[in-house]
Amino acid sequence: MTRTDLDATDKAIISELQNDGRLPYSQLGARVGLSEAASRQRVNRLTERGVLSIVAVTDPIKLGYGYQAMLGITVHTTVAETADALAEIEEVEYVVITAGHYNVIAEVLCTDAEHFLRVIDEKIRAIEGIGTVETLTYLRLVKQTYNWGTM
């Protein structure tokens, strides 16, 4: 993976879109010192290079997902294959291969504890090579940001 160098204007565009991803190009351009067309071109270039994606971020609680947990997982086989298998599970929202105590960290979103139990027992523990699964249940989300890359 290579680092993408961003100039001050790219960083300003990203910062503005992190605050409001629906900002019209005319307003975006005015805020970062570009024309509407130039701001559109910059955003398109950043998107094409994979630097940024504009998405809707939802609140899982308001969508009926009252049970969220992070899982610390140890693996007894090929970590990449196990991580790929975890990523295929609908309720798994985030998978990362790590170094340290766990081989994989995964985030799971479920409607309730019964749903979570079914996911753990029927889907996650059914994956060949899964060793231990430590559950870190979310009690309250205190902070979540998406503002990296603009400093």
C-alpha cells in the first residue's frame, strides 16, 4: 500500500465533506477557494484514487440493532482465510487481522442477545480454525469520528 500525498486543498475538501457529505460543489468550492467545477474534479479524483468515499453513516440502535460487540478471536489455521470467512457473515461489520493477543478483531451487530448467540454459535464458531472468541459487549458509544487524514 502506498501513501497518497494530499495538498492543503485536498485536506480542506476532505474536512468539509467529513462535516457534511452532502455539501453541494458550489458551496464546497467557495469554502476551499475553488470553483464549483474544480471542486467537483478534485472530489472525483480523490474518489477515483480511493482516498475518500462518501457514504451514509447510520445509527445501529435506531435501526433496531440493540446488541453490538467487538470480538477478539484467536485462529488455529490460516488467519487470512478465517478473516475472509468472518467477513462473509452478514452480521459482521468490521474485520481486521491483528498482531498481538488476538489474530482477528471483528465487530458484530445484532438485534438482541438471542440473535448474537445464534451468530456466535451457528456462524462464527462453525468456521474451521476458530480458536477462542472473547466478547467485548458495547455498553455505550462515547466517541466515533471519521476525521482522519486532514491534519
